[in-house]
Amino acid sequence: MPSLSEETDGAVTMLEPGSTIGIVGGGQLGRMMALSARYHGFKVGVLDPTPDCPTAQVADFQITAAYDSKDAIRELAERSNVITYEFENVDADALDEVRDIVAVPQGTDLLRVTQDRVNEKRFVNDHGAATAPWKEVNGYEELTAALETIGYPAVLKTRSGGYDGHGQRVLRSESDLAEVRAQNSREGFFPPSILEGFVDFAFEASILISGNGHDFVTFPIVRNEHRNNILHLTLAPATVSHEVARDAEALALRLARGFELSGTLAIELFVTKDSQVIVNELAPRPHNSGHYTIEACSIDQFDAHVRGIAGWPLPKPKLLSPAVMVNVLGQHVMPTRALIGEHPEWCLHDYGKAEIKHNRKMGHITVLTSDIDGTVRDLESTGCWSDLA
Ligand SMILES: Nc1ncnc2c1ncn2[C@@H]1O[C@H](COP(=O)(O)OP(=O)(O)O)[C@@H](O)[C@H]1O
Ligand SMILES: [Mg+2]
């Protein structure tokens, strides 16, 4: 049985090709991890409730069951040498229970921190990185009190389970607060939440860092543009000063060391007009804003994730070309497919999802370019993304 990073007489053994990586979650991130695992010679198993999910299409086997099924997690563990995950809402206790039979190189602390916005903010602040001012709020009275210190505008978010803007609302005035109160009394339930000060950012950015438990490598800081709270464009690299790039890299390294990171971690950032770098949220996995790395970097975020969890050494990623990544949501599938023949420069990725739904992430396109603004204009002028204009 191949072993993982076991110290034997000072020698570190690494996961050998031929070993099996089990992935919890079978969406597009799992699929791209699996593709990377495959060409490193690893076998891949996936746990996902949807038969023939995007990852299963490129994996060796699928366990078709709910993510939180303890039996299914145990079966995946028994059939794998290493377990990883493609999303953060994995049952950390269930993973802890199988750590005697399978390696979980990312550990579960990383999950426990990143699946709870309060734990996450605390961790980030404790490691010397700035966040928006925040307060934990567990009811209407606490919310009112928190607003006295934080002030309007502020963002109320559920502590866990949110994504693509779900589970959050911006409070701009007392009338928004009154609405929260009305909803709260209608539902008779106030979910554990966090109130954050609204950051008046110049733009949003992200930085990815990957580790193998002791060595860490960063990718360049990139700029992200969202529409309707969903990532629309990533521009790589972000046009930032040397100081901003240095600050982002330094905070990424502090967080990675704090986690003794294995695999890839994404750090969503706000960059303010006075060049402050503020952490928005963390994702303990490859990230949509890192898809550009597949074509644009010397090693991509999925390779770095796979090598990291396998205990392999990590080369420093180099940006080989500036790039623009645009998401293909359900409503963009048909228009973009119709234009494939006219755009040889489009590196098109389709995630193989069975059902096309509005706003569902179905694929993405990366364009390598020497003129980021011109490429963004070219993409928008196709009209494929006109619903987001
Ligand atoms: N404190 C904040 N100040 C300003 N904008 C925010 C704040 N928090 C979130 N946003 C906006 O909402 C988006 C989604 O919030 P985020 O916390 O990243 O949650 P999600 O898990 O939905 O991605 C962010 O990308 C940003 O555009
Ligand atoms: Mg986010």
C-alpha cells in the first residue's frame, strides 16, 4: 500500500502513481482535479449523489450517495489512499472518523475554519490579515447592537452554507433592518449569522496558494468581476502596485503556514482605493478564479492541489501569459457553442453537466492575450454575456 509523507528514517515517502485519490463532491472542481490526478497516474473515486456527475465522467468509480452519508464516506475511504474534497461543506466529523484508514492530508481544521464565517474571520485576523469589521449575531437584538458599532451599510451573512451571494443581504438603512425583523418573526428563526461592514472596494481580487504541508507556493494576484454575486470574469494578472502584490502574497503565506496547508487554498480579497488588501473569504480548494491557471501558468491550481495532497514537491507557478477567464452559465451555453467555430482563441471547458439551468456554472472560456482590456471588449461584443451587461 503506498503511503503518504510518512517519515521513515528521515526520508519522506510520497503518494505513488497508481494510488487512489477519493474526492468528496463531483462537480466541475472535482472533475478538473480528477483530470489532473489522472495524468499524474493516480486513480480517482468520487462521492456524489448525482449519477454520472461531472467528476464521475472522468473518474474510475463513483459512490452515488449523499455527501454526508457516513457509510458512503467510509466506503470511499476504504477504496482510496487519500481523501480530498471539492467544496467546504463536508461533514468534518465523518472525515475524522475515517482518518485511521485513509490519509486526509488537508486535515479537518481547515474545513472547520472555512465552513463557518465567524471562525474564518477570527482565523484570518489572528494571522495578521485584515477583514471588514465584523460581529457574530444570533438574533435581532444582537443585530441591532452590532449595527450601532459597525454602522450602515453592512452585510448580514449566514455563518455557514452560503455561496454565490445566497444567505446574505446588504443593510443600507433602518428600513432594511425592519425587513429583517419582519422576516425573522415570520419564519420564527434567526440563523447564526455574521454582520460585516460594507467594504468600499476599488475592485475584487483573489490569490491562490498551494502547499504540501511544509512548502507553499503562490499564484499571481488576479482581478475578479462578479455579476449578480456570481463570478463573471477573472483578469490575470491584476493590475496592482508592487506593494499590493507583495501584501497579498505575504498574507497568503501567513494563512497557509497557519493551516500547514496541503493542497490549494483560494483567498478572496478586496483591494481598496488606498491599496489596502482585505480578506473577504477563504475556500479550502481550487477556485473558479483560478481556472485561468490551466492554460496560463506553468503549473495549474489543480496540479498543485493534487501534488500537494500527494506530498510531492511544488514548483513555483509562473504566469506564462496574461489571460482572461469568463464563466459560461446556463444561459450562455447555446450562444457560446454557436460561436466556437469563429473563435480558435477560446480555450473552452465544458463541465459535462446533464441539465442546463439559468445561472448554473456549465463551463468557462480562457483566452490568452497580450491585451486584457481588448480581450474583455471582444468577449462582451459577441453578445453571449449580454444578460450580465
Ligand atoms: N463586506 C462586504 N463588503 C462589500 N461587498 C461584499 C462584502 N461581503 C460580500 N460582498 C460582495 O458579495 C459577494 C459575495 O460574498 P462572499 O462573502 O464572497 O460570499 P459567497 O460565499 O456567496 O461568495 C462578494 O464577492 C462581494 O462582491
Ligand atoms: Mg465569495
